[in-house]
Amino acid sequence: MILMNDFKAEPPELQAAMLCAAKRVIESGWFVLGKEVSAFEQQWALACGLGYGVGVGNGMDAIEIALRALGVGRGDEVITTPMTAFATVLAIIRTGATPVLADIDPQTALLSLDSASRCVSANTKAVVLVHLYGQIREMDLWVAFCANYGIALIEDCAQAHLASLNDKTAGSFGIIGAYSFYPTKNLGALGDAGIIVTHDEKLAVRASQLRNYGQSVRYQHPELGLNSRLDEMQAAILLERLKWLPDFTERRRQIATAYFDGIKNPYVTCPALPESRSAHVYHLFVVTCPCRDALQAYLQQNQIQTFIHYPIPIHMQEPCRNLRHDPFGLVNSERHADTCLSLPCHPQMSDEDIATVIAAVNSFQGK
Ligand SMILES: Cc1ncc(COP(=O)(O)O)c(C=O)c1O
């Protein structure tokens, strides 16, 4: 079976380095918010071209803490996309603010600027822009849009580790970037982990208090925070895995190139080409097909695992049915949810695996 992720197939050198890192942490006798976390925070912020990184428990908390550090809360509105992981919207709701859902661009599945502009109100305080599937696009336009309305741009970079456009990296376009290091992400820990990156020292300080019960100095709590501390074990593992990220990203790009060149089937549409090679890190390679379920079943029969990102847009999830949204509707998100399919695209795939996926997709004959 060709899997969507295959961690057991990772290089033995990486596995050995992770074991060493784990040993180092066990022997250090210090397990939460210590030297490993500081080292990783610095390295990741540097990789993003930013001054500050604040390690947190997961990607969802990173978004919540980013919003709360900016003072977003009850009575405020935050524009985002219905075509995302539930965590994006749940993070907004947990701040007390109200998510407002704009539709996606049908070509890219990213938030549509036109639709977002129809969602702005006097209460809008921020946009959470999701770099879906690993692609960053139109960043000048988003920066200008947010500046024009006087609202904060927060980047949800959970799927776009170090994607870059015009020499700027995901997370550095807006005021704060929020990353997840869930194991299946392009840079993944061996459990939950996340980080906030920013160029703003005050926001970084506030975020580091919020992640630790709102504590400023030991046992003093000027505000109510949460417990979302990054632990030493995950940070040590991330430091090792970070060394492999450039090669792993390169392999994802090679796979994507092979898919773009090789997939030729009138029923299957490849994703839009990226704005530049560096602007997509192919966390996911998502095709669309009018008979998606049949394609998925066919690939399964051919020993190819696929997933759907995402089968139910946020506004169709029970707790989110009454969220305000683009008055023109969210039809592009609904259509995408019905037709999208993620093909295997991970660094451990062999050339033979890639050829097998292409041949299987091309031999699909519709319903
Ligand atoms: C786009 C997006 N945002 C946020 C998250 C939340 O990250 P985590 O699972 O680390 O909380 C994810 C992960 O699934 C994601 O894909």
C-alpha cells in the first residue's frame, strides 16, 4: 500500500539522531520550557526571518494565543476560510471572538480576497489567512488589504513550513505566524507541538506569558492565560528533524513536478501551479475530480491511500452552522469539499511509488 505518510520508512540516520536527542533530554533532568525549547524557538524564528519564536503546545493554541496577544476577543470578528482544519476556527472561537467565513478561490482553494472584502464589518479585527496545502499566494495583496482596513494579518502556517515568496517566508508577512508541528506536518514532532513567530517583541512577550497561565514572573498572573507550553523532548526532536526539512521539502517538490507532468486524465484536475517554486511546499497535493468518491475507491483498490482535505466545510459543521459568512454564499468551498482528493506526497515515496500513483490516476475511467 502506498501510504499518505510513512514514518517507519524514514532514514535510519534520522531515527538514530532522534534517539540521541531523546537521551540528551532524559539525562538533562529538565523537561518543559528549557534549553531545547529556547534553541528551537531561536532556530525556527531565524528560519522564518523573524526575531522571535514562542513555542507552544500545538498549532491550534498558536492561533488562539496569537489572537489573544493582539487583544482580539469578545465582540470582535475574525475573517477566515471554511476550507481549513477545524482547529483554525475553533481557535478563533476560543478567544471569545466570532469567526466570519469568506469563500475560497476555486482555482487555489485559498481564501478569496473579493469574498473577504464582503465580510469586513466595523467589528473586524483580524484575518486568519490559511496557507492551505502548503501554498502562499498574493501576499502583497493580503498585506495591503489588511493595512487598508486597519486589521491584523495572522498567518496559519500549519501546512506551509518555510514556503517563501519574494524572499519572505510564511509567517513573516503579517503580524504573527502560527505553526503546527503535529507529526504529519512537513516538520513534525513526535507528539503535539506548535510555535508563534513574530517580529514584534511585545507580542512575543505577551504570547510567552499567555502560554504559561498568563504568568509574567513566577507566581504572578497579570492576566488569564492557558497551559500550552512546549516540552523539551518535542523541541529536541524538532531540532533534529529541522536539519532534514530542506531535503524533505525538495523531495515533495519533485513528487509534485512528476504529478503535474504525468497526470493526464480528463476526469482529474491538478492543483494550480504555484506563484514560484518556493511558494509551495506540497504538504498536500490535492486534485479535484467530479466523481471524487469513485476515484478514491479506485485508488484504494490499487493499493493507494488517499485522504480528503476537507470533506465538510466549516459552515456545515454542527456548531458552526450559524456563523456569519459572505452574503454571496460559500459555494466554491462546498464544491471543493465535494471534489477534492489528496494524493500521497511525502518524502519517503520512491520513484516507483510516484509512477504507480500516476499510472493508477491515469487509468481511472470515471464512475
Ligand atoms: C491549517 C491548520 N491549522 C491549524 C491546525 C492545528 O494544528 P494542531 O493540530 O497542531 O493543533 C492544523 C492541523 O491540523 C491545520 O492543518
